[in-house]
Amino acid sequence: LGKLSAKHDSKLLAGVERGLSNVGEINGGPVSLTKNFVFHAYIGTNVLRQLIVQPHQVIRTHAYNPIGWMSGSVPKYFGAYVRN
């Protein structure tokens, strides 16, 4: 649009170019905002997926810190986190 507005000396095209440029500078841009919204909608509405994912996260923490699980410190930390 910049070349077109300069070629035809069009203030309208220059304004459109500035507007589109400003839209791209919005925090994250429109594509990022849309992706963020879709991601949160997917996580929030897919309860069955969460029933699979959450227990798997616990299994992963067993692999990362087996001594903490066997000593009982990890469940204590989790309980303290949930109460706060």
C-alpha cells in the first residue's frame, strides 16, 4: 500500500497503511490474540481431555522426583499449594 499511496499521492491509502501497521503492533497482534482465545476455550471446554491429562501429569512428577514421592514431601507441598 505504501508504494501505491506514494505513486498516486493518495492520503486514503496512506491512512489504510498506517491503520494496518498499527493493528500489527497490538499486544501480540490479532493472530496471537485469536490463537490464545482458541487455546483457552479448548482447555476450558474439554473436560474429558483434562481427565486424561491431569493424572498423567502426576505420573510425570513421579518420574521427575521419585524420592520426593516416596518420602511424602511432594503430596505435602501439593496440599499446601491447594489450601493457599
